[in-house]
Amino acid sequence: MPPLLKPEDQFHVGIVAEDLQATKDQLSQLFGIEWCEEMGGPIEVTLPTGDTVLDFRCAYSRSSSDAPRLEIVRRIPGTLWEPTPGSGIHHFGYWSDDVAADTAALERHGYVTEATRKGPDGSLFFAYLRSGGQTGFRVELVDRAARPSLERAWAQ
């Protein structure tokens, strides 16, 4: 049976932090990680409670290879973007050629959709899903069409 998500499509591991800059500084000091410019701003998302606008801010590690990057997301109180106790890993990010179809496939395997965002054409641009209730892994599916613009941002 093939995997639901392909290993070659994983492009980041997300961490949610109370203090984005302090977390970047700590990881830089500990592991020598360099960071791309912070990105984000107000975005429209759909949560289980309905549509809302959130101030979403994040920073990706700079990498000279295709290895998965680290993404640090600034905490958004009262949402799924809260720091994760224990390991600190919040989600695994994957490129998707069809976010709606991949979301449906994960849902058929017991994942629950926690947040989505539509793209300009009305199709799903990203989706966050969690397995196994509150202790399972969270996956972020991102439309592969975003890859060129993210790669440009990472190159700065």
C-alpha cells in the first residue's frame, strides 16, 4: 500500500513559538541555523468555528539543500497555532498537487481538518489536519503552486 503522503513532498517541520524572535535566536545559537525574512500578515482562514482573519507570522530556516526546513510560527491564542507541549513539533508540511483530494484522503484515514485557506481561484490553498485526537500528528498540505514564490522568499 503506497503512503498517503510522499516523503519527497515534505518541505518543512513547523514549530509554534510564544516568541518568534527568541526561538529563532535560540535555534541559531544552538544549531547555527540562519533564517529567511519573516513573512505573513492578515489571512482569511476557515476554522471549525467558521471563517476568520488571523495575523499569521512565520519564518523559515535558510537551507542550501532540499532538506526539510524549519518553520517557526508565532503563537495565535485560541487557535490551533498554540505551542505544542513536549517535543515542540507542531506540524509536518507537505506540498500537494490537489489539497482538496489529499485532505479528503487523510480524512478517510481518520484525520480531522482543523483549518483551511482558499486560494484566489477558490480551491484549497492549504489545510491543517490532525490524526488521533489531541495526541496525533498534525499535517499541513500546501498547494504546490506556492513553491516558486516561497523559494524566491527563501533565496533572499
